[in-house]
Amino acid sequence: MGRPSPAVLQKYWDRIWKSPGQEVLSADKSIYRLYFHPLNKFPGPKLAAITHGYEFYFDAIKDGKFFVELERMHEQYGPIVRINPRELHIKDSSAFDKIYIQRRQEKDKYMVNMFTSPRSSAATIDHDLHRSRRELVNPFFSKKAVMGLEYQVQEKVDKVSSHLITAHSAGTVVSMDGIFAALTADVISHYTYGHSMGILDTKDLRNDFRETVAGAGALAHYTRMFPIVAASLEIMPGFIEWMQPSTKGLFDTKRWLLRMIGTHINGDGDEKPGAQKTIFDSLLDKAVPPAERTSKRVCDESLTVLAAGTETTARVLSIGCFHLYRDPAMLYKLREELRKVMPEPTTKVSWAQLEQLPYLTAVVNESLRLSHSVLIRVPRVSPTAAWEYGDYTIPPGTPVSQLMYFVHTDPTIFPNPDEFVPERWIEAANKGDRLTKYLVPFTKGPRICLGLNLAYSEMYQMFASLVRRFDLEIHNTTPESIRITRDVMIGLPDSDKLEVHSLVKNVIRA
């Protein structure tokens, strides 16, 4: 599922600008938005206040460049800007908590259209409904639960190591982003559903699901502005799959999930003694209201968990790998720290032990900061209460966002923000500064990312095993080739993929 053709783009553009009674050509609507709308006193471009077409131009026509335009807006208008007829954006790292740690908050109905799983908790607008949906799955992702199934992560990390050993023997170039994506897909599927996708068990690591998730991201700007695009994926799946063969992975995954859901609904999935409880056991529990345990609702939730748990963590590992293996001093420092808990390269160490290592933790933090796994805005809405920012009163019901990208690249908090500097975290800790307050890749508050504990377990285990066991040489990958320039839900360089390749130069035996 690639980017729409120029003809399709023109059709969307015409719909925004030329449809009778809509947007810019509706004089009464334009006048209202400019002079009488509750946000009329907030600074920003007049055209952005009138129409979503301004945003559409940068994200659809200019291919994911609205976040660049946001930065320009803030340079011109200040820390708070009206970026479309109904939304405000704040570029002030100290305000992030105020936006996202509200006790009662909703998502923006306009932005959730980007999700192709409308019944999932991630796409749920209402605060109370979201809370009830999250309560069903939260227990699977608690730190205690993740630690209890840590052996599954270690098993998959060992399979990655086997692939790297094979590549060393053959002298072949390894797609590190591809192998990390296989790791995260196998972990999340096994961990939550009891059945691994088995990508690491294949020789070529073919990952159709990853390709389809990437394609869905490329359409995010269209699905959120034109819900019919997302609806067509559900209404006409066979036709879409025939027209766009690249969506096969998505529909294969949906069919796989629906088969497992059907097994549970039909009673064939009754728990056996000693069997791992899965997310289906919770979502399909008879105590859950019938409307909340339909096959489509459970499939949407399951698909979102799978999608969120693959490319994001794989991206962090890829970025960290790239920087570590381009800096011998950094690599040596981390390897020497790991030797203290891993006297042999294959020594098994728990996540609890690994997270006590200061330099490894600093590497994980810096990898998270620079990965930009979620670049698209994630607005929050205070449904009934106004709140203050500086001299402004933000009306209730107003979507407000702050890009995580802007926090992570704030030079007042992270000097030389484009540089990979693990030492910044150690120096801050030694001074008593809580720099982690500004590490927000999972957002914060009641809508914080569900799988952060599992992600941390994967990152600690994979970085430890990789650095302790292998010498890599980064191959045909440069800082420019992974520099983020486009927002397609995740951050991408000018190319359609963020890729990191390497040669395995040595397998460490002692």
C-alpha cells in the first residue's frame, strides 16, 4: 500500500478546495473561523485558521513535511500556535506534562481517523471507555508480567544471534533494521497471543506484516482527513488486497487473529493447566459486556497491539546499533560494563540486572531520544475544563498537542541534540538533574503507551547480547541516510525506509 498517485492526490486536493459549501470557499465559515471561533485570538497563519487544506498541503502534497512547517510557525508566532481551524500546538518542553498528564482527557476525533483499527483502545476518544478497554489489557504489560515471561524475549534474542553467526560465516551483509523488526514481531505475537509469527525461524526473515504497517503509515495523513480511505479497508478487504498486493500482510494477520479469536469464542481455547494466558482470555472474558467482545472489536485491539509493538522498538534498536558501532570508544565502554554481569558472551542476564548498568541505560535512553518512532501529533482534549498556558486560556474541547520530536531535539535540554551522546544522561544524574522527565517516546499520562515495559525488556536484552557477542561494521549507511525529514506517522528520511546495514566482522567467544 504505497503513496496515492498524483491523480488521487489531486482528487483529494480538489475536494478540500473546490467542493461547494466546504472549507475556504464557504465565506461564512471562513469569517467565523477567523473572527468568531473560540481560538480566534491565538496566533498562527490565517490560512491555517481557515482550512485543514493548509495542513493537507504539507503532509499529503509535500509528503509529510507539516512538522517542518510547525517549527517555522513557532519561530514566527511563538510557543503556542493555532495550526488548523480547531487545534493548538505548543512548542515548550516544560508544558508537555501539562498537556498529557491530565486526569481526564480525550483523544481528538479528527486524528484518530488515522488508525485502521477504529475499535481499539488507541483509537478510542471517550475517556471512560478508553479506561475500561485499557484495564482489560494492562495486566499483560505490567513490569511484573513482562519479567515473568522474560524467557520469551531471551529466546528470540538468541535467534537473532544465530542469524548473525550465520551471516559472519557467509560474509553477507545484514539488514539490522530487518532483523530487529523480526525480533519485535516474534516477541509481541508470542508474548500476547501465545503464538509467534515465526519470522526469525525463516532464512530470509520475510516480514509482510512490517511492510504493510509501513504502507498504512504512509496513508495516515489521508485516512485521518478522509475516513472513507480507512473504511474501505474493512468494507472491501478482498478488493483492496487484489488492487494492492502489498496489503496482503495486513489481511493475512487479520485472518490469523480472527481464526484464533474464533477458536476462543467457540470454546476450543479453554485454558489448559500451565498454559500461558493470552490477551484473548481477557478481551473475551464473559464478564466483559457483549458489545466489547465482538470479533471485530477484539481483532482491532489485537492488531493495534501487534503494530505498535513492532516497528517502534525495532527503530530504537536500529538507531542505537548504528551509533554504537560507528564509535569504537563508546562500544568499548559499554562492552566493558557488560562484562561485569556477563563474564561469558552467552551469559543470561535478567532485565532487572541490566537496567542497573548506568552506561547501558544511557545508551537505551539516547536511542529512544533519537529514534523518533512516533513523529505524528497525538493531541489531547480536556472535554469540560479550560486550562491556562501563559497568558492564554485554552477553551474546553480544544485539541492540544506537542510533538515528541520537538522535546527530544530541544537544544536547551539536550545540547547538540542531533548527536548521540549517552554521557549526557550520566552527567545529568550525577548532578541530580532528572533528564528522564524529558524522555517522552511513550507519551505520558493515562494514554501512555501500553507496551513500554516489554519494549524496555527487548532493548536491554538485545543491546546487551549484541554488544557482548558481536563486532559489526556499519555498511553503506550514513548519518544523512537516517536523518528524519518526513512524518508518515513514524519519522522517515527522504527515502521510504530507514535502513541500517552491517557486516559481522567477529563473533566474540570470551
